[in-house]
Amino acid sequence: MLPPRMANVLSDEKKQQVLALGRLNWPLRRIQEETGVRRETASAYLKAAGIAVRPPGRWGRHPPKAANEVSTDPGAKPANEVSPDPGAKPANGVSTDSSWPPRAGRAPSASACEPYREVIEQGVARGRNAKAIWQDLVDDQGFAAGYASVMRFVRGLRGAQSAQAHPIITTAPGEECQVDYGQGPMVRDAQTGKYRRTRLFVLTLGHSRKSVRLLSFQSSSRIWAELHERAFRRLGGAPRVVVLDNLREGVITPDIHDPVLNPLYRDVLRHYGVIALPCRVRDPDRKGKVESGVGHAQKTPLKGLRFERLEEAQEYLDRWESRWADTRIHGTTKRQVAVMFAEEKPALLPLPIEPFRYYQYGERTVHLDGCVEVDGAYYGAPPGYIGRRVPVQWDARCVRLLDPKTGQLLREHLRQERGRHRVREEDKPARTPQSTEVILRRARAAGPHIGSICEHIHRQDGELGVRRLLGVLSLAKKYGVAVVDDACAAALEAGAPTYRFLRRYLERRPALQLTLRQVDPLIRQLEHYRDLIHRKSGGTP
């Protein structure tokens, strides 16, 4: 039972963890650092469980040796007693007793992990490290030895495995390049005045091993794409394939068979005719050439250096690149890098005339007005997309709406000011008020006199006459276009081209007299009806 005054009550999981570490003879300070449980609380739980706790002030100390029992003769008196032999000397640590030193319980070469070899080998095969394997042994197997024992045993197992040969990747000139990030030198930031760690971008051609190394303070999808473009410009061409790691700036969803690329990065590579080939996850050997290029720059020119400006660091790196890196004899090809690059450069893809036009991208929801919002302005989407999220790209000139499934272009609009709308005519709702120009076009298409009187009303009344224009078109729908066009001609002739005169003229216009025709192919003779009645009534005609 725990003391009743102990206020801290641990959970069962935390209690078992403290007891397990106490059985491993861990000191209370280390238990506190590992579990977060205070030493006083851990000590109370260990004492309640009957686990010995070393007293304070004696951490790591062993009991003193009984030197007063050391003797040169099994029957001699203790050394602290006065010996009658004047020539006798204290024999500190020396004994002729055959029982010293005590016999070990197991051979020095035997490991406490040997009974758990199979479990440890399974953990190593699954890729778990020594710390995780040791924790599993303590929790599941009641393992009593320390972590160092498991670490040595795992190191022996991994050392016994034979190294596997790596495949040799050979590429044709202009076929492939490999890209990666690494840690750059420390450069003073002009805004904060403090030194900051830069990022080192490296692009290495697979055939000649020619590298382009660029420095940057930050990284984003646009910066990552711009670094590729700058590297292509420096090389004077672009390779056909880019092999890259699965970093977020280039790959959104890693998949060896069907990766999802960052849309901006994908479009930049498409602009230069390049195909991205992401590596398998946790497989850096596929891009070992650029890995070597990153390490070469970190260990040789940039090791231990600091720079005051980013431009100064880039100039130093470029000078080292042309003076030493390009003129060296490569260890694998046994040829000079600059000479091999001169042979590879004609095989690179030609660069486009214009650089890529960068844009921002994101997803937007189509609201009830049929528009998406970008930087405070509103842009119309096609009908049927209300409530759906669509990918949107925008730059300083235009806004593009894409199909969520196929990525095809749905709409492209010029940029608008904040608070303004831009919607195509065919995308406007049916109840959207028409513009004055559209109404005038409809009036001219209905009839020449209708168009003339509507233009006269618009010149006289301006925007206030828009409703009168709609009234004229409604009269044409009610009475017919031909009748209203004749009425408009009469109004123009009378010098009263107004909606009110036109409406009253049509209301007071006498209705057309209906005349019955006596002879018509559709009208039958009366004898036909007489004969029909006689037949139905059973009489004779």
C-alpha cells in the first residue's frame, strides 16, 4: 500500500513504467527525466513495490572493499591488527586464496540478449532501432539488462549482414539530372542582422556530373521551381528527366507508381519539356550523384565559412565551381567534368524563348452568386458548380478556373479590382437584369420601327428609360411583333415616340373584324351531316 499522504496518483501505465525502470536499477533522477514523474513520487512507488532505492548522495558508488580481511595467509589475523612479525607488511588487495577472484556466472563473451536473439532479429528485420527493440523487450519479455547490451547485440547483427552491391546507373548525354537540397553556409540576414542557415540547391547532370549550386534563405513551391529555372538557364538547356526526392515543394502525394506533383512545379517542368521522376520513399541511392554533389560542396568549399551577404556566398560558390569543381577529374568517369559537359551540352533540350509565367494557386468554393473570390474580387464559374470547390490559378494578369477532376481550363478572366465582378454573359443567371445595349439589340432585331422608337427613348431618358424599353418589348410579346411595329411607325409619324402613346394606341386600336368564309376545303356540305344523322338514328336517307 502507498502512504496515505501521497497526493500524486499515477496511472497504471505510468506506474508500470516507473517500476520497470526501477528494476533496471535506474537512478531516480534518470527515471524523472525519462518519465516526467518526480523523484519523490517514483521513490514512494518503488519502496511500496519492494524495489530497492539507492539512498541520496551515493549515486553510482559501490560499497567499500573489506581491506582489513586481506591477508597473505588464510589463517593470519586481519591486517589492521599489529603483527608480531616486524617484517610483515599490509597486503592491500593481494591474496593467495584460490577462491579469489569470484567465478563469473556466465562467460564474458555471452550476452544477456542471447535468449532473445529471435525476437531481436525480427525487430531488426522490420527496421526498428536498438532503443525500440530494448523497450519492447522490457515491456513484453521482462528484460532486465540495460539498453547498452541491446545496442551492442544489434550492432553485431547488422555488422554480420553482408553488404549488398548497388546498381550502376548510366545515363545518355542530356537524358537525366538529379536535384536535391542540403544545408548551406551561415549568412547574415540583412533584416535581422543575425546569421542564418541557408539552403543549398544542387542540380547534377547524370552523364557529365556537371553541377549547378544555388543558395537561398527560404524554400517554397515557387522558390523550388525558380531554382530549377535558374539552373536550366545556367546550363544553357534542360535535360529530359528530373530525378528528385519526395519533398513537399515538388511532390504532394508520394507514390512510386502514380505520384501527385505540385501543380506549379509540374507546369514549370512542362514549360521546359522536362518530366519529373520522384524516387521511391526512403531510397536515396537512386539519386546518389546529386547526394555526392551536396556532400562535396558542404565538406570542401563551404566547411566552416560564414558570409555577410547571400550574394557574396553565391559568388564564392560560383568561383569555386568554375575553378575547382569543373576542372577536377571525376573519380568514377576518370575524365574532366568540364570536358564531359561540353560533349553533353548539345544534347540538352533548347530553352523556350519566354520564361515561365509564375502564378499562385489554391482551391476556392463557388458561392451562391456563381463566383469565386480571389484577392477580394469575384470571378464567375460555369453553371452547375455552386457549392463545389474548384482549383484556381491567378497571377498579375488573369484568373483561371480549372476542372477539379481533369484539370482542364473552365474559365479565364482578366484581373478585377477589389469588390468588382467579372462574369461571362452565358454564365449569368436567367433572372439577371440585362444591360441597356442588350435590350437595344433585341429591339432592333424585333423590327425596324421598334428599334427606332427604343433608341429615341434611350436618347431622351437615358438610364431612366430602361424600364420603358422593356415595356415596348413586352407590348411586342403581347400584341405581336407585326402589330407593334406598325404602331411604332404610326407613333413616329405622329411625332410621339413614347411608350405611353404606344401603349394607349394599342389599347384603343379597334379589334380586327372576323369574316366567315362560305366556301373552304375544310368546310363540308350539309348533306354529309344529314346522311350521318340518319345512319346513326337508324332511319333511311
